[in-house]
Amino acid sequence: MEQSQLQEELNVVAELIQQCVSENAHVALDQTEYQTRYDGLAERFDQTKARLDEVGNVITEKQAKKEQIERFLAELERQDGVATEFDENLWYSLVDFVTVFNKEDVRFTFKDGTEIKV
């Protein structure tokens, strides 16, 4: 929702900038006032674009996380009951990384973000 609002705002500001430039090209304007108006619109455009980029990055990260969790859940659903022996494919599909702090503190981080300390 915010992304579409920001995109609409970007379109409006771009149109306002185009109108400002066009007016300056066709009508004798005070160049100081024109520059102030143009600079304000350009700053508004840049700020909106930066926020739109931030929102786009958050959406992309969330989509990637969603896909990762879906793959994780699909792998879990494929399992036939409880694993009774080490399965390398299961290990690589579920565990993202292991962090060893010391012999009493080993942490397994799963691809869904869950962390288990053993």
C-alpha cells in the first residue's frame, strides 16, 4: 500500500517538475523564484524516491524470507515421521548455519530464522 502511494506521489512530483520547467521555458519568470520552486520539487522527488527504494527493498527482503520459509516447510512436510538417522539432504535444506562460541555454546540457525542453542 505504501509503495503504491509513494509511486503515485513520485508521478505527481515528476509532473509538477515538468510543468515548472515548461512554464519557465514559455513564460518570463523571476529565475530566483523559479530555481527555489524547482529545487523544492526536486528535493521532494528525491526524498520520495529514496523512501520508495527503501520500501521496495523491505518488500524484496520479505518476499525472499517468505520463499525461504515456504521451502523450509515443504521440506519438513516431505519427511516421513521422525528422522532416525542423519540425512545430509535434510540437513542442508533446513540448517542455514551453525555458530560455535565455545564447547558449551553451539547454536544452529535454521533457514526460517529459528535459532537453537545446544
